Amino acid sequence: MKLLVTADIHMGRIPRVGGLLNLSGTSAWKKIVDSAIEHEVDALVLVGDVVDDNDLWFSVYGHILDGLNRLEEAGIRVFGVAGNHDSSVFARLSVDFPSLTIIGQGGNWQRVEFDGIELVGWSFPQETVTQNPFEQFVKTDSSKLTLGLLHTDLGGGKSSYAPTKVDDFQTSGVDLWMLGHIHKPGKVDSAEAYYCGSPFGLDRNETGVHGGYLITSDRLTRWDRIEQIELAPYRFEPFTVDLKNEESREEVRRQITRELQKLTREADRTLFIRLNLTGVVNRSFLDGNLLEGEERYIELFAIQNGTIYLDRVYDNETMPPLNLEEIAQGSGPAALLARRILDPDSLRRLAETYGELEEATYRAGAYQPLVASYSSEEEALKIAKEQALLVLQSLMNQVEAER
């Protein structure tokens, strides 16, 4: 028994880089169908949010029909559960496509047998569900190998998207769970549960490998192999460049391109790179002119199977090139600030002040709707030091200008 399992296709939504790669809102679906046929699976399993919006119909109908017809011709069944984005449209599609079996419609747990295994699933009855679906789950001892399917916000907190806890899956009696909703793929803690992730990364926050899972059972007594396969022809990737006090903007650019050129020897598909600049450098070199152009992505290198693009937006974690000990020996505001930065207790007090201001911000009326997410002590220390160094750099620039 071999199944291809995926989720969060969001048909109808074009990936943010679709224009550069000629991608449509159905490109991921077509790739999934191709892969299911190529791997000769017994069934394709869809774990919710196959369609991006319940109001979509005409723009996805023909593409879904074409894919399901191709799968039927190849002898591949299709099973799925509905997610929060396609809670009603998925049910309507199953009426027109008998080869598409939606499990657990109406928010009711359902078990479906298929060629010696049992599929256990629950579908969103509407776009939001604040209750844990496991409150209605009945544990059943089955002699068959089981696979659970659920679109859920796993984490134990309050949520509008069928919140669950890790313990729900550990005590369910189901052999393996495949989940949808979170677009980052991977195993969930100690439970036998995996988030499928999105098959194509939809924006630059969805970094790393994206595709689906091939799960295989040799004798229908256990799931023998759970293998992630990459389907997306591109990746969003962060990339850190450590700067070493380069003396001009041109030197900074050369350092960035030298480091990025290393990717041309190992990249196997198109990459969209977002830089994280670290190290020591004069921050005036990192202004808006560092990465020239008006388009979001710069086409940097051609590689065998694609292109390396550079995101013009980057993260800046550099420090200014200051000799704190030397500055601290002087007098005036700059020396006083340098001594505070060098003193762990003074720096900790700055971090505490930052934390108090951050907490007060969340209590302010305009920001109360936001979910409070306070910085850790380590992060607050880092921010305090970084901002203090920037102020010190400004003070030193003024001193230099007055000479």
C-alpha cells in the first residue's frame, strides 16, 4: 500500500513569485497529480484547504476535473477531509466527482475502509470551529492498519481552527496521523503525527522543502516508510552573510555576491534568497542603495535547473565598528554610553527598561487587539545592546563631523 498525502494546496492562490516562474493558482495541483501517477500510488490523500476559498468554483472546477480524471484513469483513488478554507466547496465538489471521497463531512468523525486499511477523518463543517474535534472522538480498536486525517491548529491554545493537543493524537489509538493547516511540514513532537505543509511555498515565510509525503505499508500491519518528497520547483531560503568591517558599499556588495555564488554549486532548483546580514560594518553602507532596482527580486545567477533570485528586503543584525574600550576612556555622552554597554549590569537594566516599555505598548488601547508576545531576556539584551551601539555610532559620527 502506497499513498501520497498532501494538504494546503490553496488552489486559486498564485504563489507570490508566480509571475517570475509562470505559475498559476493550480500549478501545485497539477504537480501533485503528476507525482501521484509517477509514483504509482494506490490513493491520493488530501488533508484540507485544497481550494483557497469557499467562493471559488469556476476558476478551479475544470482543473480539479482534469486531475481527477487522470487519477481515475491511472487507477488511483482520492480521499480527503475539508479544511477551514474549503469547508463547503469541497463537499460540493464530491457530489460531481464520485471518485473523490470526503471523510467526516459535517464535523462528524468517520471511518472508511480502503484495500485493507482504515482511514479516520473529520472535516470542517464551516469556516471556523473553536472546539477541539477530539471532544467527539470515539476511540475504536481496529484490526486494520489506520491512518488519521485532520486539518487542525495543534498546540493546545484557543483557536478558531479546530484546536487540538499532542495528547489527543497519542491516545487516539490511530497508527499514524497526517495533518493540515500549518504550512511548515514535519513531525509533531512525540506523537505519530506529521504536518504535510504546503506543496508549493506560497510566500517567503514558507522556507525550506515543500511537497508531500509518500507513506508505505508492505504488509498492512504497520506504516513502514514515511518519506517526504519535494514537489515545488523552487524554495524560499534564508542566507546569512557575515560582514567583516568592509570599507565601502562596493566591498559589502562583493562580499554578498561571493557568498551567494557558493549556492550555484549545490542548488538543484530555483532559490529565492532573503539575506540575513551579521558581523561588523558601518551601517551607512546598508541603506536603500545597497540592493539596487525596483523589482522585489533581483535575478542574480543562472543555475542548471533554475535561477537564484535575491530578495531586495533583508534582515540586518550587524553591529557598527566601534572600539568600546577606547571610547569608554574618553569623556562626554559617547564615553558614558560606551561604559554602560561594557557593564553587564547597566546593559541588563537597559534590557529591563526595554521589556517594561514593550509590555506597556501591548497595554495601550491601540494595540490591545494584538496577541502579546514578549521578548525573552536574552532577546531583550540583544536588542538593548544593538540599539545602544547604534546610538553610540550616531554620537561618534557627530564627534567626527565637529573635528
